[in-house]
Amino acid sequence: MIFLELVLQNFGPYSGKQVINLNPKMDEETSHPIILLGGMNGGGKTTLMDAIRLALYGARAQCSTRGNLSYSDFLNQCVNNKIDPVADTRIELLFEHIENDKPIKYRVVRSWTKNPKDGKDTLGILGDSDTWPDALVNIWDEYIENLLPLGISNLFLFDGEQVKELAEQETPPPVVVDAIRGLLGLELADRLAVDLDILVNRKLKEVGNSKDLANLEEIETRLTQQQEDYQTTEEKVEILKNQVEELEQKQQEAFDKFISEGGKIAAERNQLELQQNTKTAEIEQVRQSMCELAADVLPLALIPNLLNQAQTQGEKEFRHQQVQISKDLLLERDQRLLAWLNQVEISPIQVEKIQSFLIQDVDSLYAKTLQTEALWLLADDETLSQLDNLIYHLQNSKLSAKEKLAILRNKEEEIHTLERQVQTAAAPEDYTKLRQALESAQNQVVEAKANYKTIRRRLAELETIIAKSKRELSDYTVENIKHKNSEHIITSAAKVQNTLKIFREKLTLRKLNKLEEEVKNCFLYLLHKSDLVHRITIDTKTFSLLLYDLNGKPVPKHRLSAGEKQLLAIAFLWGLAKVSGHRLPVAIDTPLGRLDSSHRSNLVERYFPSASHQVILLSTDTEIGKKEVETLRENEAIAREYLLKYDSSTRQTTVIENQYFW
């Protein structure tokens, strides 16, 4: 069997019509087993697995999101929330299988609308000639059971959570146990045993005398009533379970309302007000510091131009004073020079020329530095020094003021935030109502859980009572009516029951021996520790795995790492699939889980290409990452790649062909 194509139309997050080619054949001669679909969590990977199951099994499908929903409610849940309510939701699965030594293709089509009529979908089977074989539609459940029985479908269509559950539990979960029983053919033997019991009881009723018949009917009536009580109690258990879930939902809603309407803040009002008072005191301290700055030099920041002008003028006048002093000193020196020249033997004309030169030289030296405007500041050195210090301290005060203003704004914003929180707090009377509603919801959940536990205990008691009545019926019939005319039938039935028991045990042992060998071989093939396990046995009653080392000593499961446990679970499923004898596709959702790099590499290189002739992998970017996908490409194991692109704003998923995360 090969899945060739999956078509989704308005199904789950897949809006419109989207076609996924699942054919592992690249051309007539080349075939690669793996179809790789990548998508982030919540992007629609599990929806694809559900679509395959739904197409094949309809109302019997074990879909991930169905839970306790009726089939009608589940179909409504699967309708894309963006489409017109009258638009069709449709799933098509095209597959090929061998029938009478010839390849036959069938396209399974299921369609429905919102609130489908009679709570069902419309099933159609399209054959090779594009005809709808109505006869096959009527017997489809029986037909698909021959191709891919529902009981063993979980060996071929499974997800990482199933592997995780199988890896962590000492005994397989019920879904795997049912698959094993179907695989071993034990269901047929059990049904035969039940049918023989019915036959024996009917014959005993026919041949018993009136007294025996009355006693027998009394026991059967009592047993029937007990079985009816059991069924009623079982229904009550389911009702109470749903009630607990509904009340837990209401409790969560009450808690959310308690939070959203200010109940939590109302409970913390005193603490918020205390924080508000603390922030107010801190603001007052900052303001006091700013007042101290304002009482010092900070007001002079209002006249920065005047201060700069005074500083500039002081510097100019200071330089003028220095120039004047140097000029006076030069003039005094020139006078001394002229006086000396008059004493030496130099003519007066030459002295006049020298004097004229000195005067012109001084005038030319100081012509550019003489003050052109009047002196008005008339500040001495000490005053100018004080002015410089004042401007320096003023700059520091301005910086300090800016810092304190920033602190003040932050504190005020914090106070405003606290005020808003206090304002959103519920009033005392509203807080009381919210708290009482939350407590009431919590009490209802506690009461419902207590009732649920009580009714479950009653169910267990009824199981014990029914078993006792069955034993009583069996003892009565064997001891008191075996001498009647149907003794031969009863005796023969007992022999057949024993034969069935022996047959069942031998069948179980024979199938389990083969399964044990396959699981061991698969586990060692996937595991990089070839000396860890020498032998694997399977318990005939619980179907739990027991591991033994080379010395024949048990290897406790808790000694295995998390990755080794997962590999063991995968080997178990792989071995079951091999022993089943069905050549079927394998679809794996979130396949790698918590495996380390070594185990992950073994799984990628050894299991995925060999699990089946067609392996559909639904993976996130952290499971089959860049390294793993490159390995699969290098090994030419991938036939097709798809990327499930999820748009969180529209909550819609688009299938992109020939693309993966890398």
C-alpha cells in the first residue's frame, strides 16, 4: 500500500484547497522512501496525520484532538474558521495497493459542511476510471480493515508522544496492547471463548429441570441486573468525568475573571499603597535637594549670556592690563637707554633718530593689542578667579539638577503606575463577590472529583460482584446440570475451551518469539551500544519488555537513558510492524523527541530510510535539523520536501512544495 496524494480543503488551519504529493517514486525507475514535511509546533503537522486517519476510518478514527467529542462535534471542530459556513470541508486520500496481483488506485473522499446533516460526512470512493463504486462505499469499513486494520494502524501511524509514553511506561499503553492482540490473533480466540460460554449457558437452560431452570434464571437475572448496573455506573463515570472537566474550566474562568477584574490587585492594595507612600517620600527628598540647589548658584543659570559676557570682558581687561604694564616697562627701559646715549659720544641727531625709532617700535608693537572700547568691568584678579569658580560650580549644579529632574520624572511615573493599579483594583464589595465566586468554583471542583472517585469505586465493586456471579453461575451449571442430555455439548465445550486456551498460549508464544527476535534486532541496529542487550523477552500477559545482558542478567529499564528508552520504544513499534506482515506506509509525527546526537544520527541514518517503502516524516526544525536533513539528502532517502508555513496573524497554514527549513 502506498499513499499517493493528500488533498485538504478548508480542513483545520488549511484554508482553500491544498494538494500534497506523497508519492515516493521520483520516476518510473527511481524511488526514495521519505516524504519530509516540516512545520513549527501548532503549524498543522498533527492535523495532516488526523486527516489521513479520518479519511481511512471516518467516525472510528482515533484523531488527536477528538477526545470525548461526538463525531458531529469533531467534524465541526475540523472546519476552517475563516470560511463561509456553507462552504465544503473536504479530505481526499489517494492510495495504491495490490489487488489480484494488479495495482489498484482508490481516492477516498470525505466532505461535510458546518453542522453536517445527521452528524455525518459524505463518503465517496473514486476508482481508476473516475467512477464512484457505491458498493465499496457501503462496505468501506470492512474493506479498509483488510488493508490496514484499525487495531494495528497505530503501529504505522504514530507520533512522538506515543513513543514517549511507550518509552516511559513499564507496560505498553492500551492502544499498543490492542495492536499487539490484533497482531497475534488473540481477539479471534477470545471471541470464540465468549461464543462458547453463550452456547453452554443456552444449552444448560434448555436441559435443566424446572427447579434448576428457576435457579439458573435467578442467577442470570441477577447477573443481567448487575451488568446493567455496571453499564449505568460506567455511563455515570463518563458523565462525572466530563462534569469535572467542565467545572475545572469554569474554575479557570472564575480565576481569570478574578485576575482581570482586579481581584488580585485588591488583595494587594495595602502593599501597593505602602509602595506609593514610599515613592512619595523619595520624591519629596529629591524636591528638597532641588530646592537646595535653587538656593545656591543655580538661579544664575537664567542669565548664562551675561555671565559669559562678564567672563569674556574680564579676560579682555586682564590682558589689557598686562599689555599696559609691559608697555610701561618698555618705555622706562627706552628712557634709560636714551639717558645713557646722551652720556656717550653720540650726536644729538643720532639720538633723536634712535628715540624716534623706539617710539615707533613701541607704538607698532602695541597698536593691535590696545583696548579700543572703554573698560567697564574693572575687576581685579581675585574677582575674576571667583567668577571662574562660580561658572564652574554653576555647570555642576545644572548637571545635578538634570539628574534630579530625571529621577523625579521616573519616581512620578512609578507613582502614576501604582495609582493606576490601585484604581483597577476591585471595590471591596466586588472583591468579595469575585473571591466568593472563585471559592465556589473551587469547592464545586473538589466535590465533583470526590463524586467521581466514589462512583469509580462503585464501578470496581460491581466488577467484583459480576465476577462472583459468573463464578456462581459456572459452579452451579457444572455441578447440577451436567447430567442432562446436553452433557456431551457442555463437556465438549469445556474441552474446546481448554484447547482454545492451549492454542492461545502456543500462538502467543510462537508470535512473541518472532516478535522478540525482531525487536532485539531492530534495537541493536538502532543502538550504538551493541553489548548493552543480548536478549529481549516479552511478557505473555502484560506484553512488557524484559532486557538481558550477555551474562543472562536482567537489565532494568531505569538504567537506560531517555534516548535509549525512546530507541527501544521505536524498535518495539518497528518490530511489531515487521511481524504484522503488512506492507504499509509509515507516518511519524514529531519523530526524534529527546534523543542525543548519537541516537538521533542512528535513527536518521538507519531507521527512517528502512522503516518502510514509504515513510512520511512530520518534523519541527529542532528535530530533523540542518545536519539531519543534509544526511538524508546525501543518502538519497528523501523523495519530496514540504514546508508547512503557519501565519499566526490569520491562524492559517500554507503548504510550500520543494522547500524545508533549510
